Amino acid sequence: MPAIDLKTYRVRTDSKVALSHWSPSDDGGITKADGELLLQKNLRVLEELQMKFWASKSHSLLIVLQGIDTAGKDGIIRRVITGMNPQGVAVHAFKKPTDAEAGHDYLWRVHSRCPSKGEVGVFNRSHYEDIIFGSVHGLLKSSAERGKSTSLSRC
């Protein structure tokens, strides 16, 4: 099975991304069958790494999947995230806030879903969409109006 040269896809921090540099049909030089075998191998490695991560309980991991509809976020969750032990992973999709959530500051519900040490959290869409949506539609109150401040750094 051929290896994928990841250097081809790496974007340097001192450069800009230009999608025109990559062909939409680029398959990394592997067939679909080889890709499926590679995925299965990597899922076994991922499961082993997750067990070590959980056992160490020294850090938490938050994976934020952001993309337009049909970008593949749900596919990543189905094919990759479900390869991990579900006892150590929590997936959250942030829909319209409930009445209880709306009664708190706009990131309260996000903070309560951050993973504990040793656990993996997955946000299906960025939690910052709450800020953008609320700002654009005038739904956010200022800190003075709420009478308290909100920390964006808990996760």
C-alpha cells in the first residue's frame, strides 16, 4: 500500500492557502480500497492512543469540526470518531439554544460541554458560530447588560 506524502498537503504558517494549488480529484495516490485499509489501520492506532490518553488524565482534547453543510463533518464523526471508545468521547452539535441555555451567557452551554482531562470532546460546528450568529442578529447582550463577564478561554 503506497504511503501518502503529507508534505504535499501541509500549509506553512507563513504562507496563504490557495485551493487552486490542489486538484479537486486528488486522491493522494491511493485507491479507495487502499484508503479503506489505511483507515482501518489508523483507527486501531487511534484507539490505542486514546486509551493511553485516557489513562494519563493529564490533558483534554477538543476537536472542532467546522465547514459548510455537506463538507464531511458528519462523515468524519461516523468514520473516524466512532473508531474511538465511546466512553471517552462526547460529540456535541450546537442547535438553537434551549430556554435554560438562553438564560445564561452565550458560551455557558459550550463551557459545560468541554471535555475533562483524559476525555475527547467533538464539536460538530464551531462554538464560535454562537458568537457570530448572535452578533449579526443582535442577540448578544454586552457584559454590562448581563452584569458579568464571559471567559472565552475555558475550552
